[in-house]
Amino acid sequence: MRQTQILSALCLLAFGWPTFAAIDGKQLYGSHCAACHGSNGMGGVGIPLALPTYLEIVTEKYLVNSIRLGRPGRVMPAFTRLTDSEVQAIVKYIFGWYKGKKEPLPNTPIKGDITNGAKLFTQYCAECHGVNGEGGSGTGVSFSRHQGLPIIPPALLNSGFLASASDQMHKMTLVKGRMGTPMVSFKKKGLTDQQLNDIVAYVRNFEKLLQFFPDQEKTEPPILSYTSSSSFEQTVENIREAIVSANFSLIKTQSIDNGLSNPKKEDKKKTIIYFCNFTIINELLKLDPRVGVFLPCRVTIVELEGKVKIMSINPKIFSTHFNNDELTGISELLYDMYRKILEDSVL
């Protein structure tokens, strides 16, 4: 870094113009993509990108749009902060894994029988991609992936996918399959060219369905907070009772200062109650192990200037941190439980 700065300064003094280091696609891929797609592009949480049968048919537009738009409701985020040059550098690096010859795909839309495509999709595609094209469950890490699947099947009923993949690219995927994944060649399974067209037309029709599910971005407060009319001691007891009544298990109750100060100097009017519902937590971790950073569940009780406040994390912020619709559904359930515990404690 210092050498680059020195070189730029010398060029500015000598020639009146600065120099800039070339954008490193490999480094950008490592920083933004490798955690999910693997450092060698062979997948993990995300699909494998280095497969020849993938790189043979994906287009530059597809990869650029995928990076820009992500996959709403899935794990793949939208990388909106990358510059166009940085996105192009990543795409170039990914294409560098392919050693074959790429043939350009036609841009013409594919026409097919949507009704027949729906029947064929149910017969050949729904088992992996979901009955409505919603994709496989989980995030792709070992705990959340079905043991019989090396990768999580991607969602097709997804605005990011549909805006990125052309009809021709989708058809070629059906024709060639994805060697190294459960996605086989449906051409080799005996489907006719017209039947493949019908499936493509049915999937493209998902765009009309998405119009009924507009994105509703909501800003959620990170903390749920209530004021208790009871004493500090009674409020702590009320919360403990409410936690048990909501089918959570109490883990421990301790001072906020525990382990941070002399036990004799701990503020007894600042307490944390830890609790858990292990069934729900197990389901959460299966869907997205990243929620572990929010565990275990806890409520904080503090008395300040004569007022007793109870606070907890708002479970709905899971959905703002993690791009996972299934997790959002359970977060809504947890939110209702948390709110009931807190409200029961102050009534």
C-alpha cells in the first residue's frame, strides 16, 4: 500500500497525473463472495460458480445482475456498494475459471405452453426447487442442509433470479444440467425441445406472481422496551414467571456487572435473565446458523431514577440482518412471544 502511495506521489510530481492500482478481482471475490461460494468457486452456502457446465452458459449480464440484485428473501444479498468497475472485476475473475470456448446465447424470448409447463415443473423440478419455485430450505451450511443434497437448490420464484437469467440461459440449464450437482440434463431424460420451452415459459410466468408480493421494507426498532409499575424485585419475579408460562426454560439470572467488577460492588438494580426454548432455537439454527450471535434469549431489567425498565432485543431485526424469508417467519413468532412476556410482566 505504501509503495503504491509513493509511486502515485512521484508520478504526480513528475508528470502532473496520478496513478491508480488496478482493481483486483480475486481480492474482491475473496472479500465478498468466497465465504458463500468457496475460495475456489466450488460452493458451500452458495451454489458452485466454477463448474464448467455453469460457466459455459452464464452471461456477463447474468452475473452482474446477480451481484447487483442479489436474491431477495434468500441468503444472497444485493451488493449495491460495489462500483461498476469492481463488479466487472469480480465477473472477470469468475469467468477466469472457465477454460472452454463460450458461445453467445440468443436473446430471443422463449414461447411455450404455461399450463403444460406447470405440470412438467411439478413432475421434474418441484422436488428440488419447491412446489412454487421457492427453492430449498436452509442456508447451505451442513447443519441446515438436507444430507442428501450437496447444495441448496436455488429459488426460481425470485425477482433477483428472474431479472438476471434470460429464457435462453434457463433453457440451456435444462438441456445441459449442472454436472456435480443434483441438477441433471432433462434433455438426456427424454424431454422434448417443446417440453423444455414449456417449463421455461412457466418459470418466466413467475414474474407475474411476484407482482402480488411487493417488497415491504419496514424499519424495526432494535429494542423492545417497557416501563414496569412494580418494584424492581417484583418485576424480576414477574418476568421469570412469564418466561416459564410462555414455554421457555430459565437458564440463569445475573447482574449486568457480573464478571466485570468486584461482586460486592455489583449494581443489584441491573439484571439480565437468560432463557431459551430449545425447540425453536433448533429450528432457527437449522434455517440460518448465524442467528447464534443473538443467543441465548435474554431480558434486561434496570432501575434508573426510580423507574424500572425492561428491555429485550427485537427478534424482527433478524429479518433485517439476514436475507432469509423462512427466518423472517420464525422471527415474527418470536416477536409475539417476547412481546407477550414483557407485557405480562408489567401488567
